[in-house]
Amino acid sequence: MIFYLALPFLAVGMVVLQSTVASVLFSGWFLLEASLVLVIYAGFRLDVVRGLLLAFVMGFVFDCLSGSVVGLFTVIYMLIFLCAFYVSLRMVTEKLYLIALFSLACALLEALLVVLFYHLTYDIDLFSSLLPVFLPQALLISILSAGFFHVMRRIEGFFYGKSVQPPQRA
Amino acid sequence: MFFKNYRIVIFIVALFVVALIMLSYHVKYDGGTGFVKKLVLQAAAPLQAALSSTVRTIGDSWTRYVYLVDLQEENAALKRSIHDINAELVLYKEGYLEALRLRQHLALQDEYDHQMIAARVIGRQQAAISKTILINKGSLHGLKTGMPVLTPPGLIGRLTDVSWNSSRVLLLTDESSNVDVVLQRTRVQGILKGAGPRGCTIKYVSKMQDVKEGDIVVSSGTSNVFPKGLLIGVVNSVDRRDVGLFIKIRVTPFVDLSKLEEALVLITQAPGHPQEKQKETK
């Protein structure tokens, strides 16, 4: 119950924090999309109901605060969560390079969906931003993701004595 | 039994349906600032203000200790002064040109009676696709969606979402931002469109037109969204080699949009503005 009550606040806090940090570090050029990393992490660690709800709320808050069309990142985050969940059935998170690669793929998928959506819906051409903006951002996410998984594994180890990836997935 | 067996699938499908309905509704009707969106903005504003304030304080302290304090302050003051003088000069020039034109036609009185509300920038939401800032004033202070937002010396954007105590400003550099502009020197008109980190571009200016680097860009006031003559930026490159009818013009905004701290919201619009018309009819 605490999870469901805390979720909206966690989402707002996370999105605000990531945008503040990004504006300090990158002056608005890139976004440090920690919310996406959290969704990927949820895909590997949470069950479908809680994870999908987390992706939904995180995407919705991101839509509201970033100024994008409401619903766009909600759908994308849910898709990425399902991808992560599916992949978690076949991949062990001990291998950080695989996590980094998977996160890179997710970030690129997100970028591609956003570019295609804006192109098809509003005829806004963002293809020129793919290389200078979205690619560095995707690389950043993959590095951040590997670091995040590593830290979380340590924390899980500290509290539970071992990683908590569900045994049927590992 | 069926629902019990497939409850996870039903849950997934239901959430996707909700998200897709939201998306299609906002695409089709441009939903504006709904209640939930207002709540999220309202909840984010204090957190964003606290974080930005902390970050700014740390940044300021760092800058003060690392660099030579006196020299930096003097430099900042001189830059401010040059900025102000330049802005004033350009404004005078704009006024002079306008007066010349008006003298040729009729002596027209300036219809605009500007009133501004000062607001503090409490956060930046600058994703790759959208460039917006959050300010600490909202509908309780008289702000409405669509109002122009300025920072000396010029225009920075307009309000897109207004909550009770905070609002979001769509910056000029946002890819979906469009402003009717005119080049001050030649009165050539065009549409200024955001180009993300690369600043802005002016669209739909014919290759026959006289446009040079360094030309000052001001709002034309034709769409009745932005008042006429607001400073916007300066032309930094003109490319006529592109295949097509129009010139590729890149514009650098006068205001450094990555370092905004305060903003002014123009609350009084021209009499021709739709909101003013509504008031008159009421």
C-alpha cells in the first residue's frame, strides 16, 4: 500500500530532480533521464502490476512536467517496462554490460518513437536531433543505468544478503 | 473464471487504453492544463523551487570563492550595463523607424498599454524535444495561457500551462514555438521557429529579400499573440544556397535562455487580442 501511495510523490521528485541536475550539468542540452532507468530497473525487479503502474505514473508525470503531449511518454515508458520485463526472463542483471546495452537500446527506441510521433502528428522534423542530442543522451542513460544497477545490487546485497531478482527470471 | 485467469492481461490492456485515450485526446483537442496536470505542476513547483534555490546557492558560493570576486562583479555589472544600453539603443532605433513610417501615413497612437508581472524562474524542463521553464506565478496572480513572457532585453516565450501558483513558459527555442517576426532594418516578415539547442530559424522568407547577418529581429504583432516591436534576437547566419524558394536564416535570441532567473509576464494585451475582445463583449 505504501508503494502505491508514495508512487506519485516519488515520480514528481524524480522528474524534478533529474531536470534540475541536467540543467546544472548540461545547460539544457541533454536530459539525464533517470526516470527511464528506474522504469528499466522496475522491469527487472518488480511484478507486472506494480511495475506497469510505476511506468504509467512516471511517464504521466514526465509528460506533465516536460511539456510534451500528455500520454506520449506514458505509452513509451509502459512499452519499455514490458520490454524490460520480457528481457528479464532471459537475462541476469549480474552482467552490467548487458544492462548497459539493453538501456542503450531502450533509450534509442524511446528517441525513435518520439521523433516519429512528432513527425507524423505535428510534422515537426526532429531527425536532425537524433545524432547530436538523442545519441549522447542514450549513451548517458546506458552508463547511468549500469551504475544504478551496480549500486542497487550492492544495496540489495546489504539488506537481503543477495540480489533480489526473482528466481524464476534468474 | 475468465477474469481471474487473464486479470494481468486485462490490467495491461486497460492501462494502455487509458494512456492511448489521453494521448489521442491531447493530440486532437490540445487538452490545455487539465486538473490533474495542474495538480502535478502545483506539487512540483515548491520542490523545484527548493532544488533550484539550493543549486543556485551552491553554484553562487562556488563561483564566488573560486574566481576573483571583485573582478567578476565588476565584469557582470559592466556586461549588464552594456546589455541595457544596447537594448535601449535598439528600442530607440525601433521607435525612430516606427515614427518615420507613421509620419508618412497618419499619426497613430500606440494602442498597447503594457502591464507586467514579475516572476521568478523556479525550474527548467529542457528535454531534447521541449524547452520550457517553470515560473512561480499562476492564475491566482492573473496569468492566463498564451500571455507573452519577457526578460530584458526581449521576448523569451509564452505561457502554455497555468496552474494556480505556477506556470510553464514555452521558450522561443522549443521546436513547437512559432512567432510572427519582422526584421527591423528591412521590415521583411517571417515566422520564427524554435530549433532546440541551435537557437531559432526564420521560415518563409523569399530568396529575393534583403537579409544580412546582424539584422535585428523583433515581433511583428500580426498574430495578436505578441505585441509589436518586442526584441527577439539577431540574425547570425543566412544561407541562400539551399534548394528551394526560401532562405535559411538562423537567429540567436538576445536572451541567454539557459540562464534565466526572473521573467516578466505581459498581462495586458492589445485591444485586438481575442482575450480582450471577450472581455469587451462581457
